[in-house]
Amino acid sequence: MVVAVESTGFTSRPAAESYVGGVCFKLGPPRLIGAELEWLTHHDRSPSDRPDLTSIAAALGPHAPKSLDPGSPARPLPSGSLVTVEPGGQIELSSAPHDSAVRLCEALASDERTLRALLATRSITAHAHAADSRRTARRLLQMPRYRAMEERFEEIGPFGKLMMCNTAAVQVSVDAGADVADVARRWNLLQAAGPALIAAFACSPRLRGIPPGDWASQRMRTWFELDRSRTIGPPESAASSADPIADYARWVLDVPLLCVRRDGPCWTAPPGATFADWVDGALDDEIGRRPTPDDLDYHLTTVFPAVRAVGHLEVRYFDTQPDDQWRSPIAALEALLATGEAVDAATAVAADTRERWIDAARQGLADGELRRAAAELLELAADFAADRGLAAGLGAASARCRRGENPVGERL
């Protein structure tokens, strides 16, 4: 039950936690799946240069996001996907939700073809690389949000700017669950399987500007090292949680503020202050008001755990995959969540590697335990997949993992 909050702002932590639970976990029979695909971009005439935002907006026309053209109608592509642009010029397709992975993949493939044709009109190419190994990180979008993020993360190291400007991912979204118990089963599987699936799909061992260190997924390294207070997730994620809704709400309020929206370009937040501090009145002198539901909605967009609750569950731990191999992460999650039997079997397979997030990003399939879990999870997914074509792709991915090869065919 969501506690009503006056428009003047939250004045108690329980009210804020209840609000988080209501907006982040929408309950109902799980039936939908969606995905976001990201690509790096460059100008064909000068591959070392990023395409300028004016050229991207002109190529996209009425599909350009409002971040590039405030007057754009921002129309979806013919199969329903919206186009967005990331801070370094990466292009992203955000699908409409679909009732099966096979329909989702068909729609995304169609919209990808349309997107590439649009970009080609301005000599722009999208590349399926999870990390940019050639170019120095440079932010193109000048929105206050991204300025505040870059300034905050620069206090920690280069990882924030690299993440924002030089990486690309596949994200998969699934319904939260029918009730609290169902949410817990689905949430715990996505947490348990995370490290093994990071290893299975890690394909970004090179990233220009990253500090020395061999990692199978330098993209995930940027996330884990830029600000662990907002990227590792609730402490309860390491173990099976009986109530992830309550756990997530508590965690969100204790994450430091990344920025506070204000009039003007400076959105700097008081250093080290959490959203709970703001609710409790500790920031009254600095901010001059208590946080509203809109403030909390915005704060929710500034936390980046591997599985993020945004009404549905957004799985954020997959590297962008070469060619059309982005289908396999989508198919894997649909299949592993398909039935109670599948969830239980997959959770058991992943039990021994569920806490090994950093190991997975660093070692990938070079680690024998992670390699075994990755191969078995994908084999299990192939068994439960409803579509034969997707099942074949999952079987091939499982065999690749057993050989210790990443998605681009490299042994690490």
C-alpha cells in the first residue's frame, strides 16, 4: 500500500519507503519483456571522430529524442522502439514491451535496420562494441544531469566519464511478479544468475583510458568502480531476500544524492548527503525544502544496481553483443523465468557463484566455476526456451562458454 504524501514533500522515512515500494515494483501476472540496445557511433569519413549531435538529430528526423531537439515529436520507429542518445553519442533503442522474446527480437531487429538506414543518410555508423578501445572519453550532451554526474564521479576516478561516454550495453526488462513472494523468486534468480551471466556475455576486455588491469568486461568494471554506494545494490542482494521490495526501498533512501534539480545549470548535491537525510530535515538549511515525490522519482534514476527496480525489473549486466547476438541475453532471461521449475533449477545452478560479481567482470569465463555455471544456465535456458531459433542460439552460446570463448570468439 502506498502512503499518501502531500505535495509539500515527504516528512517521514516510512512514507518515502512505502512510495518507493509502490512505484518500483508493479505487481501483476508476469507476461511482458522488453529490451534496450546500445551502440557506439562514429562518422564514416573520420572513424576517430564522434558524430556531432546536430548530425545525429538530422539523421533521426522526427524520431530524434527531445534531448537533441526539444521541438522533436520523438516518434517511435515503425516497430515501436524509441531512440535515445547517450552522453558520448551512443545510440540506444528502447523497445516497446512484448509478450514474448521472439516477438521482441523481431521488432528490435526491424527497428535496428530502420535506425541504421537513418544514420547512414548522414554517414554515421553504429558499432556493436561494448567499450570504445580507440577514442578518449568525451561528453557531448551538456544537460545539467550529466554535468553533475561527471563532476561527482570525477572525485572517484575516470570510471564515470568512461561509463557515460565510451561504453554500451544490452538491458533486458521483465515484469516484477504477481505478488511479493513471486517478486522474491524472480528477484533472487536475477541476482543469483548475475555473475555467471556477466561472465557468459562479457566481451569488452579493452577500453581506452581505463586504469591498468585485465578485465573480461571493462564496461562492468566502470560501473563497479565509479561509485559502489549506488551500483552494487542492496546488501541483501548477496543472499536470498524474502522481501526485496522492502530491501530495495531501504537501500535507495540511504544512497547519497547524486544531484538536486534546481533552476539553473548547477545541480550539485550536498556532499555525502543521502535522500534519507533530506527527508529527515538534515538538509533544510542547504536546500530549503523537503523532497517531493518528483524528487524521489528523479533520485531513483540515479541509482545503478545490476538489477534496477523501475516498476518492472531492469537487468543491466550484459555487454553489448556482436552482430545479432543480443538476442541470446533476452532469450536467456525469458526462458529462465518462464516457470517455477525453471526459476528453481536456474537458482540452484547459480548458487555457488551468486556473490561473485567482481570476479565475473574481472575474470569472465577464465574462471572455471563461473564458466561451468554460465554454460549450465544457458543450456537450461535452451531447454526452457519456447522458440526453436532462440533455443538454438542459446545452445550455441552454452557451447561457446564451455570452450571458454567470449562472444567475439576470444579466449581470455
